[in-house]
Amino acid sequence: MVLPLRRFVLAAVLSGVPSTVHALAVGDDPLRATKAAGSLVGGGAGAGVAVHLAVSAWWVFVLGRLRVRGVVGGAVAGALIAALDLEVIGRRNAQIRALPRGPQWLDHVAFGVLAAGRGRAAQVRAAARPGREVRPG
């Protein structure tokens, strides 16, 4: 299965909006979450970007294989990913543990929604339009 590039880019880039907006609103470092991700591999913000891209690619692949689609499916998947990333894996890392939970959970839910793509109903509507080719994913 080919990684759905458009979903990957949208999810990887836009899913950090909630925590970034929160950080700016409260006067925190907007790169704090990125640096925390980098701390998983012993680096800073640059390593955090690499970790974020790798993890995002993995989850887009997994959600695609599981055929998770639509807002609700994506939101549920994002919440499950947040539970694993933040509460299971992240609790072992002081920098991730110190991040504000609400904005981080919102980032993950946004990721799930963006990574899930259009729902089946939207694909059916697109297929019904004359001259339109529908590609899966």
C-alpha cells in the first residue's frame, strides 16, 4: 500500500496547531512539544521534527491499512493514538510528561481526523459525478 501523501502532509503539518496556539496563548515555547519528541532519541527540535514525521508516516500507514475514514473514525483513532503516545510511551519521558495534556490530546485527535481522510459517503458522492474518477485513499 502506498502512503497517501496528501493525508500524510496535512496530518503531519496541521495536527500541531492546537498545542502551538495554546503555547503562544499562554506564553510557552511553541517548539516545546517538538523538542520533547526529539528527546525520545536524544536530540532537540531537529530530532523532534524527524521523530514527528516518522511517527506520523507510521500512523497514516496504519490508519490506511485499517481503512479508518471520516471525522468520527479519525477522531476515535486519534484519541487511541494519544492514549498510547502520551499515557503509555510518553509517561516514561519527563519532557513529554510535562507537556500540557489537553492541547496534546487535541493535536492527536486532529491528526486522526486529518489522516483518516474523506469518509466513504464523500467517495460515493464523488464517484456519482460524471467524468470523475475516484481513487481510494
